[in-house]
Amino acid sequence: MALAANFDSRVRVRVRGEEVDGSSILSLLMLEAVTGTELELVVDGSDEEQALAALVELIAGGFEERDSFDGKGARG
């Protein structure tokens, strides 16, 4: 999530016990988190509350995606 890089706080994302750097798009892609996957965000730092709120909003909004998905994460 490029958004995570805008904050001073360290952002980590956990999926199925695996944890990666939340500011690394490649690491996030390697999680293979398809629609419906439960994510756990771990945010630590001086602006952690603002970072967490912004990330939750981004995720809840479907990552501002305007394209359709087939439900498995692939563009339709």
C-alpha cells in the first residue's frame, strides 16, 4: 500500500500467520490476499493512529478500485 509509505509509523500486514512490510507492494502481493481474506494491520510509531485510520478507510473502500473483480482477486 503506497499509502503506508506516507506515514512515519511502521506498518505490517498479517495474513494466515504470515507478516510482511505494509509499504512494499511486492510483499503484499506475495500474501495472495484475495477478496474476503482477513487482514491484520500492525502499526507502530508516532502517527500510528492516523496511519491505521487511513489504512482501514482505504481497505473498507475497496482500495478505491473502479474496475470489476471476479471475486478471486483477478481483474475482470
